[in-house]
Amino acid sequence: MSQVEENTSLNFIEQIVEEDLANGKNDGVVYTRFPPEPNGFLHLGHAKSICLNFGLAQKYGGKTNLRFDDTNPVTEDTSYVDAIKEDVRWLGFEWEGETRYASDYFDKLYSLAVELIKRGKAFVDDTPVDEIRRMRGIPTQAGEESAFRDRSVEENLQLFEQMKAGDFSEGSRVLRAKIDMASPNMHLRDPIMYRILHRSHHRTGDAWHIYPTYDWAHGQSDAIENITHSICTLEFEVHRPLYDWFVEQIGEFDQEMVNPQPRQIEFARLNVNYTVMSKRKLLELVNEDYVNGWDDPRMPTIQGLRRRGYTPASLRNFAERVGVAKRDNVIDLSLLEFCIREDLNKTAPRVMGVLNPVKLVITNYPERQTEDLTIENNPEDAEGGTRTVPFSRELYIERDDFMEDPPKKFFRLGPGREVRLKGAYIIQCESFEKDTRGEITTIYATYDPATKSGEDTSGKKVKGTIHWVSVPHAVKAEVRLYNRLFSDPTPTDHTDENGEPIDYKKFINDKSLVVLDKVFVEPSMRKVSAFDRFQFMRKGYFCVDPDSSEENLVFNQTVTLRDSWAKAKKNN
């Protein structure tokens, strides 16, 4: 059985939606939202959530909002907002109407909180937050009620107004819902709704001194926007009773606001081996210079994957193959690599690039002669066309395509051996030269003019074909080879002999980036643009780095040609 089952049956969220539609719930409307917090760049897990929320609405003729959960001014920034918008659009989705923000509803959320205070369902608490946490107790024992729980409505209203006006210091007071300190669900033990923060907000400036918590803002924002299906990751399952409690309380005095009534549904978050999926940990990697920014191609961020050469189609395909589960599991990174290979195999032009060059001289080819050869761009693309590649007496080939003493099953070049040059001629090695260190510097060969590709009249058969680049026409480039960022498949799961967590950064792969600065590519690559993708024949898929220029070509390795996931799937 393969790790990811491929079938066309409905996932459990689609089953819920179809049941709602069959029952006429919400007047047949499906309205979802994607609610990122603008405190970092989106990663693979967010890509899955984007595909799920937008894809669900598209499937059932509905709509999806993009709403930023901007309730914590300490960590939020407009640069993250702009990047997230770009990521959603790059993945191929467009949200309904204008971009929305939880901060759009600060006035409404405040007025709803005031109404809960009036109804005796919320109170201002002077207890320090650390003490509040202690007093909540443990799930098997009731917590302690706050000494301020029975304040009068009038006093609570006055204090809440003063909190809003900025009359109190940070941490001195909070607003809490009054629910049940004996509930086995810790989130129902008088949860905090507002905290005091004298911080400037990226949209509202210094207008507010109190900010709503996620649990208070999220469900009510869903209700304000008439969201029907609020899709969350599994860690919010224990929050759902609180989500429903708030919606129920609001419905007692504002039925129109909760019609339709939003429904929270949880699915397992995406976990991928050999990486981390925590924005906090990703921020550490950036801030501590383990990587070169959020868009480093080794990062699992959408920006990083894009820079590495991943396509929107490959990420959407990955999200679909992973599917929607109810329980957490770990997906093999090789599945993601399979998805990009599958896409680029059909769309990426084949070009010749020599990553570790050694010079080859064809001694019987006329000096100063250049021959234009026609080579197909992509054999998998019927409309891919052809290009012209110059051929000359002196070529660069890959160093590992030649062996001084090759084994029997080595089908490339060696003394006295023949091989075909891609799109050109069959050559035979005659001799080679070494430097004082014993490294081969030049290989000498002869060619058979009767063996030209497409016009071969020689009848010769050779088992090997190698790629090449003409020396006088070669374009110098830099290539960045990437490996997995971590050397361990589960870097966050390790403990020492005392049971203490081992810092996940100890498992960073020091060979995750190798820079090759003496690469030569064919002259057609002079006119490439940022993010153009190619297959370097026999070497893998590569993407033009956005910092690249005609004078300084830089290619990021997207993925190798070796497909370990498809092989493992075939064997299972």
C-alpha cells in the first residue's frame, strides 16, 4: 500500500459539505475563508490549506475570502501581507471582493464584547496572566474562579472602556468570558477575550490599546462575513466548543449575524519529513542566518519553493495527492519532488549545461569551423519545437562522463571507447592529458562524419549518449545545488538522555547548498528570464534565479532526475 492513496472518492470535508447542501443548509451556499496571520511567510502547509479552502468553494460554486488574522501587532508587518497576497495569486486563486482583515471588525468585536458584559457573560479580570494560567488547573480537576469574576456589570463596562482608552498598563487587566471553570475542556475555563497592548498596529495605528484573542476574533469574523464552513487544522479541534459557544451567545441577541451559522471543521495539518513547518522555527532559521532569507530555495516557504523552480501546478497536485486526513501523519518529501518532476517533464525545455567541465578536442574536425545543429526542445512536448546549437572542434563535457579505466558497464567515454554526442556525432577517445596533480585536463577524440544525428549512414551502434557545450560559444554560469535542509527526517522529534528536547538546528545539513561557479551552458541561455525553468540534460531541472542577469547567470537546482517516490510506490 502506498503512503498516499489515489482515489476519486469524496474526502470527509466534502462529505460534510454535500450533506449540508442535500439538507438545504445555508440556502445551498458554500462560503469559505483563508485566514493567515501576517507574522511570517506562507509555507507548504499553508499551500495545502489554500488549495483546500479555495478548491472546496470552486467545486461547489461558492466563494472564498482572504482575511488576515491581524490581532497581534507585536509580530505583524505589511511586508508579510503583501507576500501572502502574492502567494495566493501565484498558486492560481483569487479571493472574493476586497482583502479582509480582522482589524476591519475591531469596532464590531468591541461592541459584541460589551453586549456579553451586559448579559453577565464576560468580566474584566485584574489577575496576572501567569496566575490565570495556574488557576485554570488541569482537565481532571476544576479550576479556581477569579476573585473578580462577580464584578458588577457596571464596573466591568467602566473598566473595559478604560482598557480601550489606554488607561491601564500592559498585562494589568484582561477581559474574560464567563463560562465554566470546572469544564474538562480547558478552553472553556473563562478564556481571555482581550488583552492590553500599547502597540501600534500596521493598519489601525495607535487607535487601539486592546486587541482581541484569536478565539474571540476568529469565529465572530466568520459570522460577520457569513462564512459557512470554517476549515481549520487539527490543533483547533479542542477550540471548537468555544467557537460554538461564542457563536451561540451572539445568536441570542443578533440572530441575523449568525445566519448562516458558521461551522468549524478540522483536518490534519501537513507534516513533511526533512523539514520544519513551524513559522517560529522558520523565523529562527532566517534570523540566525542558517538560511538566506524567507525565500531561500531550501525553505519550505511558498516563496522559497517558487525561487527554487516549483510551479503552482506542482504544488496544487501535491496538495491533491496528499489529500485531507483526520489524523496527523508525515508525508515523504520525495512525493513533492515527484510532483514537480511530473510537471516539468512535460513543460521544461531540455538544454545542455556542463556542471563539472573538462575539455574535449575532436582532432579530425576542421579548426575554426562551426556547425549549427538542430535539437528538439522537449521530446515530451509535441509542440515544443527545436533550437539551433553550435558545434565546434573544442567542447566541454562532464568530467564524470570520462573514465581512464572504465568498468565493463560504463557506457560513456574511455580510452578507445565510442559514445554519441547528443544531437551530433559518434566520437572515439584517442588519448588524454593530465596535470601535475594527476587530474585530466584535456581529452582527445576523433569523430565519424557519417554518424551525424538524423543523417547517420554508418550503421554504427553505441550504448551511450552524452551532452556537451561548444567551448567558443559557451556561456559561463553559476549553479546552486540543493539538498535537504535537515540530515534527519524528523529533526524536531529527538530528546537527550534526560528526556529534554534536542535543538532541531543540530540536524541542519551542512551540505544542503553547494555552489558551482565554473559551469558552462549553451548560448541559447543568454536570453533567459527570472524563474524560467529548464532540464539540464541528464542532470536535473533548474530555474533561473531572480537575481540572475545576462552578465551573471545563476541557476537554482529544482530537483534531480532520480525519482525515489515513484520507485518506492511501484515496489509497494
